[in-house]
Amino acid sequence: MTEHMRVLITVKAAPEPSKTYIDTVCVAGVRVDQQPFEWIRLYPVPFRHLDSSAKFAKFQVIEVDVNRSPKDSRPESRRPVWATLDTVGDALPLAARAAVLEPLQDKSMCQLREEVQIDPNAQSLGLVAVRSLERLEFERHPGWTEQQHAALDASMQPTLFDEPGAKHPPRLEPPRLRVFYRYRCVDEACRGHRQSILDFEMSALQYRNRHASDETLRRSVIQKFQVEKFGPDKRTSLFVGNIADPTKRRSFSALGVFVVPAHADYGSTLF
């Protein structure tokens, strides 16, 4: 059954190859047209290939028709009907974002992992507070798999349905580095978490620095994702989500970062 909803976009994950759409991203946010607010995952989204009028910013509100995902049992997952997409105003200011998001911040990262261990269909998206960031960790990205290369090759072939003179974005290249947050959540017994950063902004930063040395790239990542996001004057949380494979749902990734001033108190909402 198709359903219409209004969603505050909070996450755009890094794009990955797709046989059907060339490349897609996973988008997540909060449904704000009904109470209580709830997490929503929108996939697949061929974001780089949407018309410019359909591209939306993080923390912007969109309206879109969605269907239940037939291949994904996670309760938040929906398949968007992108022909119905409409953006609603500009990106929300920080106070309005926080008024929506902070009431949803009711579980620790440890709690989310424990719940999906018991029930694979438990909550799969969340906003979790970081008690302490230990460090960023780096690994060399292994590159696309053979299947991903084949998907890109197949989807990049021209078809009879292409508009004359249509231009596609550059072929999607893998990032040079995989980057991880090593941190402790607010659970008193937390032994630490190591989560891959899948934020679209990480992919974009690496693309902008594609000609830089490894050391320069690492410094740019540390500046953007550690120095600018964490500190005693900031209250930092991570948007997290797990993957569709029911056997691997205990594995969560860091999909984005949410930062507010350490002593801020947001008590109202626009919705």
C-alpha cells in the first residue's frame, strides 16, 4: 500500500554501485507528519542522478510517496516513489532540528545492539550520544568488488530511453580510505564501539582530495570529522544504522554526525 509522508532528512550515506540505478545512496530521516515522530529509511535513492530540482539537502524536509520494502524486514525501511518527491522549504535551523531529534535520543548504542541481537527486526536506526571519542582509524579501501564493477559497467551503457545529449555524473569511484570511529557510548558498561563512517560527506571529501597525498587526506578527514565535530564545547551524537542482512544486524555503522553546543537547551518544535 502506497503511503504519503513528510520526512526530515538526517542522513545521506555514501553512494554505492547499483545495477539498476548506476549508483544509489541510502537516505534516512524522521517522519514528522504524524505523532510520535519515527525513524524512516528510504532506499534505493539514485541521488547523483536525480534532476537538480529533486535533489535535497541534509536537514531539509521532503514529501514523498513510499511503499513497504519487499526485501527488507526492518520496520523503518521504505521504497520511495521518486516521481512524487517535493521539497518543503530550506534546511531547518539547528534549534528546529534539535527539537525534533533530541526526544528520539532515548537509547544508547549498546542498547540498540543488544535489542537486535534478541530480535533482528528491532530498531535499526537511531541517534546515539558519544560519551568519549577515542580516535579515528583508517584502512585502505579494497575497491569495488567484481559484481560492483559489473553493475557499473552494465548500468553505464546507453539505452533507447536516454534523452539525446543527456549527461551522466562521472563514473563512481571507490574512496581511497575506509574511516572508522572508535568511541564509547553513554552506557556505563560500554566497552567501546568501532563503526565505519558511511556519511555522504566523507565520500565527497575524499573525492575533493583525490589528488592529495595520503597524509594530506588523513589530515583533512581528522579536521572535518574529529576536530570540527567533537570537543568540550560540543554535544556530539552519531546517526547510526545497521544493514539489511538479518544475520549481520548487530553491526551498525556511523551514518552521520549531529552536533549542538554543549549547554544548549531546545524545547520547541516547528511541527
